[in-house]
Amino acid sequence: MEDVEDDTEIVVDSFSLAWLSHSLRTDFGVELDLRDVRAQDFSSINRIAEYVNALTGRNTANSGDSR
């Protein structure tokens, strides 16, 4: 498996979005309102993190690489 940078553009289809929604709910207790989701919110790992952090009120600016 090749490494993916946090800002690499990714494509999320409806199946991927359903899986992501389920994973965020079961693993982190984060509920996505799929009616309000915009494709650009999920176009990279960074953007997904920003979206989830906005939902949870977390701020990860300048937190560094967590890998």
C-alpha cells in the first residue's frame, strides 16, 4: 500500500461516505449529517479532519504530524 500525504486529493463516493460516517460514529462518537455534507469537505485527509474537528469543537492547528 502506498503512503498518502494528508493533503493528497481523494475522491469519496457515496459508499465511501457511508463507511466513513459509520466509522466516525462507532469509533469516535461523531455524527455526520449527510444532508449537509459537501464533497469538498472530504477531498483530503486534512479536510476530513478539519470537518470533524469543527463538529467536535477541537482545534488541531499546528498540532504536527500524528503518524
